[in-house]
Amino acid sequence: MERAMERQKILLRHLNPVSSSNSSLKHEPSLLSPVNCVSEVSPMAAFGDDIVIVAAYRTAICKARRGGFKDTLPDDLLASVLKAVVERTSLDPSEVGDIVVGTVIAPGSQRAMECRVAAYFAGFPDSVPVRTVNRQCSSGLQAVADVAASIRAGYYDIGIGAGVESMSTDHIPGGGFHGSNPRAQDFPKARDCLLPMGITSENVAERFGVTREEQDMAAVESHKRAAAAIASGKLKDEIIPVATKIVDPETKAEKAIVVSVDDGVRPNSNMADLAKLKTVFKQNGSTTAGNASQISDGAGAVLLMKRSLAMKKGLPILGVFRSFAVTGVEPSVMGIGPAVAIPAATKLAGLTVSDIDLFEINEAFASQYVYSCKKLELDMEKVNVNGGAIAIGHPLGATGARCVATLLHEMKRRGKDCRFGVISMCIGTGMGAAAVFERGDSVDNLSNARVANGDSH
């Protein structure tokens, strides 16, 4: 009961931050409150100004160069989810003010053109603009945050934050850089920005004492949970089936297929088999192909608008965007990013880490995932309950959007016992990103706003 009352106070402070400024609550007012820069705003207005998610879908995530999307172009992947968020909400696509797409590997100009093409494939008119954003592994989440910020600023009323990556077509051999400024060698931090991600994984394991056994255990658990989620049909609500083709590498014959299941999950993953794998980045290291994220193909899209508009349109509210934070960390141990970003994001939302009921933390490497969870003392029964990137895959620019779909649909299934959720990931060159979401139906229409307004009727 005390936990419920505390959460009610937190929500009321979001609805009326001015009157709560002298409150004895232990948390500071949210810096990202939609009304914190307005001197006098009614609680009802604040409630209606919430930025909400009314739809969040993704494709299945498939193994790069070997899986179901190995012959599917990125614009076709993106088009499928863009079309889904519009069709499944019966939204007029001309009402969308902007489409922001997270993407990482492809050359910027090329991918920007492909995203515009995808919008046309999905039925958007000339009037709807498109842009891309690249904050590496957090790009999909950054796209969602950018759209939320733009709606809050009044630039437009409705937007789509999305992500796409085709690592089959755009993968850089070795995961490294083609070249760099030679001056970087004279600046240790700059030099560390160029480290292969696997080396940063080894650095985290060594510096913070994450064992090979702990990493392999995390990998087994990821596959186990993902396999269970697939077997139970839990992921069908978030995955859009994609009709595409697959080409036989020898005969070149094309076969029409429909992809609707994550194909990188290994239900029989076990400690004995993982222990046999050789380390990849360091001879006596601990990072292997079995306890690191898979390179993958996939896309996701999230439709956002103000609560007042969603209510006017009669659209179901899947989630509420509460806060977003990006933090910097040492490049050589970039994987620790979530351990820093999650507390920052929860503080911005007026919460603490212990208030969060569900987490989606990207498993770029088991080393950094294990460290972050241990550092924050998380209950592992609340983290990646349907598996993570080690099992599902990590299509860089799409991962953030994928996580939004996974988190919000799981929060909806869990109902009243799951109010707040967090998405987080580490970011190459030394950063972490995190966002806080509230379950969409956790507020009973206008009742809490009325309470905040002192209306007893």
C-alpha cells in the first residue's frame, strides 16, 4: 500500500509540479516534466500534455547474412513497421509531423534516402518529412526521445520514432573503423574511442571482476527466456509479419517467405556448450560469440502524440514517455553506460531505480550487462524477462525501438503490478542511454487529474 501511495504522489507531482515544489517528497521535481517551465498550468492541462505511445511494433529480429532477412533491403524492413503503426491505429498518415529513424552502419546520405523511400512504400504523402539519427546503439531510442521532445516543444502533434538496421548488407568486417585521425593516438581518451567493442567488453570484465561463468550464465538465461516467450506466443503482439524473399546462395533461386519469429534464439543453449567456445577478442579473455549480442537485421517503429490528442481520437494509450537521459563514461569501458544512465533517467522522472518494475537492458555483451545489473542491484526477475540481445539479436539502430515495443507490450500484459519501465543500453565511444516509461492504462482517464485538482466530484 505504501508503494502505491508513493507512486500516486509521484504522478500527482507530474500533474502539478508548481504546487509540489514545497512538498516533503524525497525526490526532486522532474526536469523533463511537460509543464515545469510554465508558471501556472492546471493539472488537467498537464495530464493532457503527457507524451504517449499509442502503437509500438517491430519486425522479427533475424541473424545477419544467414537469417530470414538476409535478402531483404532496409527500406523494405522499415516500410513494414511504418505501415503497421498507421494501419493498426487507423491514423491518417498525412497527420504525422515527422518520422525520425535511428540507424548506424550505412552511410548517412544513403540511409536517409532509403528511409524516405520506405515512407513512400508505407503510404506516407509528400508532406511528411523523414530524417535519420545516429547515436550508435541507442539510435532507435534516441529517435523516440527526439520525437517526444519535438511534440512537447510544439513543433508538431504526431510523430514516429523508428529504427532500422540491415547488418547483412551494411556490416563492417571486424566491427571496427576504416580509418581515423592519426592525432587520436596522442589523446588516450580519443584513442580509446577507436577500440573494438569486444575489447571494451574484456576491459569491463577485467576491471570489475565479471567472470566467464557469469557471462555464460547470462547468455543461457537470455536464450531460455526468449525461447519461452516465443513458445508461449507472448511476442506476437509486438511483431509484424513481413512478407519477403530468401535467395538460395548456390542456385540463386528465390523463395517467398513470411518472417514473424526471431530466428537467432537457441532454446538448447547450455553452459557446457558455451564453455567450449574460444574467446574472440583476447586470448585469455572471457568474451565469446556465445555471450555477446548477435549481429542482426530488423526494424521497429513507435507512434507518439499528446495524451489529449490520443483521447480525442479514441486511441488506446500503450505507454507514457516520462524521461530520457544520455550520460558519458570512459570509452575503454563503454559497456558500463546503463549503470550510470538508468539512475539519471529515473531521477529525471522523479523516481528511484527501486521504483522500476520492469527493465529492458541491451545485452551488447554479457560482461557489461552483468556488471550493470549487479552495480544497480537489480532484481533479475524484472530484467529482460523475454530474453535480450544475446538471444534475440542487436540490429544496432533498431534495438531501441525494438525494446520500446517489447517493454510496453509486456507492461500491458502484467497490468497493475507493473507501472514503470526502463529501457537502457551502452553506446560505443563511452556513453549510456536510458528512458523511463509508464504503463498507459495505469492512470484511469481523468480520475487522477481530478484528484490533483482537488475535485471530489
